Amino acid sequence: MTPIISSSELKNILAENLIILDARTGKDVKQNYLDKHIKGARFIDLDTDLAEIGENAAFGGRHPLPSVEKFAETLSDLGIPEGAHIVVYDDKNASNAAARAWWMLKSFGFENVQVLDGGMQAAEKAGVEFSSGEETFDKASVIQKNQWKLPISSLEIVENDLKEDSSTVIDVRDAYRYNGESEPIDLVAGHIPGAINIPFSENLDENGIFLQPEILKEKYKKLLENKPEHLIIHCGSGVTACHTILALDYAGFPIPDLYVGSWSEWSRREGKEIATEI
């Protein structure tokens, strides 16, 4: 199953046994969900369901992963059974929590997980049916898992692999953040020395739709030519990094490592070198 689904494809399977997750973020996000969401969609929260935020972002970053056991409880509360077909969307061209939810669901062991191409805006344009208020559904049995299945890198692994030149570390943030021109979210501007910058926005066309798989494949083959094959992807806090992981999977590449702590961890960790390129 392709990891990307179009709005027209979604319209054709809405009546089937499908679970839709609304992963929008931002101010008043739960109220926005209650006001309007794709019919049947269940709300999943980045800060409480897709992360377990700690006291110190220097250890784990701004959006550390929850434990697998805690995520299993979240899935139970959302009524998601083992083997479910799940479609996730957000309102940021799948670049935010929809991609993070996809990564976590895949890493938990779900095979049939897709992200809605173009997000909520594309669904509205395509005439997908919307609703409001709370959705009702039954809880599901808790699925027993003991570890994430997809590869994860720690700060120590990133640092060592860059030193040994054994991995290509990709920073998917906007170029102005990577270059150290300004930093709107974290405390310090700049990037991890040795990391290369390929903004996640370059996975999309001018309408916010994913580039075709063959175009993405050729693009990344060219960008990564003569670089270590093993990839580690990071962003600010391990959320939009999942957008590039999703794009690489869509293009047929092996799923690379996610550095969850990302810049929010590295830039706060005492003694870590910070690079700027302007």
C-alpha cells in the first residue's frame, strides 16, 4: 500500500472499514476539530498522544516519543484495532503531525497507514464530506508491543556517525534556520556540524502536493550522490523530519533513521558544537 492517498481515493473508500485521524496542530486545535473535520475523523494530539514532553528538552528534544506502552493505550482509547487501515491528515500539507503519526503507527507495526496528500485543504477542494462535534466509537483492545520497529538514532549516534563519516545526516528545516539567520522556535540558530540541508518543503509541488515517486527518487539520488548511504533525518523536534521519511518511503527508498531529539535537543545540550552558514 502506498503511504500517500489522494482526496479522490479517500472519497471512494470512506464508506469502508477505515479509521481517519485528524492530526492538526496549533492554537485552539481541539475546538477547530470540533468545529469542522473530515466525517468520522478522530482527533489525535501531537503534544499528548504523539509525544511525551519532558521537563528538559536538552534530553529528548521538544517532542520526545512516548513509550510504546503509552502509545498502545492511546490507540486503544482511539478505538484502533490491530490491522486497521488508517488515514491521517493535518492542515500543513502532511508536513506536521500527520507525518509523525504515520511514522509512529508504522513503527508500532501497522502496515496499512496512509497520509492524505495535500491535507485538509485538498480534501475540502475535492468535496470530501465534513462533519462537526465529537465522533463516537468504542475503545479497542490494547495491542501489546515492547519496542518501536523503525530505526531511531540518538544524539550520540548522530555525533559518532558524523565523526566517522558513516551516515548522511539531513536537516529538513527551512534554509534560513539551518543557516543560522534566525530561529523562531528553539533557543539557538544554526545546525549540527556536518549535517546537510534539504528542506522538507522540497518534497512538494507548488500546490502543496507530494511530487510523484519517480521525481522524488531521482531528486534524492542526485542530492545524495557520493554520500554515505545510511541516512539519519532530523528537524527541529522530530516532527517534520517524518515528512521527509514519508517522502523517501513513497519514492521507494529504505526507511531511514529518525533522530527524534533533533535540533531542539542538540542546540540545548551543553558542549555541542553549532555551525552556521550564511
